[in-house]
Amino acid sequence: MSKDRQASEMKSVQKPKSKEQSHSTKANTQRALQRARKALDIMTDEEDAAITADALADPDNPPADDLFARQPATSLGRPRSNNPKQPVSIRLDADVIKYFKSTGSGWQSRINDALRKAAKLPKAG
């Protein structure tokens, strides 16, 4: 494969969707929803009952209501902190940032610890 062709393919892969493409995707979604609604409108009660009965009879396809009912009522992710951090924007010297980043993962927490120590605040629990 030539370098020009490789460069052309890389550019086409990296291009974000244009407004026209995004609009086209939305339009396609709207048309699909309209077709689905139309299909539901022309479905008879007998057809609906037959489809529902077949779906309920399939052990590999439980109703979605049953799936949601079985899930625990806990939220995903980290538990909420009693003392949550607040995002801020602060300007620091480049060498200070470079130093803390060079110490590895957790460098922002180490900056927080250094600021607590400078302000003579107790360690957060």
C-alpha cells in the first residue's frame, strides 16, 4: 500500500462526523421510529397476543420487567465521599507540575497533601 493511500485512509478514519452526517443519522433514526410505530399501529390484538405468548414461553428470553426487578437497588461506581473533592482550575509553575507528575499515579492527591501540609490542615479522613 502506498504512503499516499495510507495517509488518505488515516485521514478518513480520523475525521469527525460532519453536521450533514449527524443530521442524516438523526433523520434515519426518526424514520426507523416512524416505521416501528406504524407497524405497531397495524398489528392486530391477536398478533400482539401471539408474539407476547411466544416471548413469555421462551426461557432464554425473560421479560425485561423481570430482568430489572432482579437487579439490586445499588448504584454503580465509587461510593459517595463524606468529604468530596472540588474541581478547580489553578495555574502552577511547569517545573512543579513536572515534579509531581514524575512521581507517578496519584500526583494530584500528592499536590493536595502538600497544600494541606503548607496550610497546616489536618489530614483528611
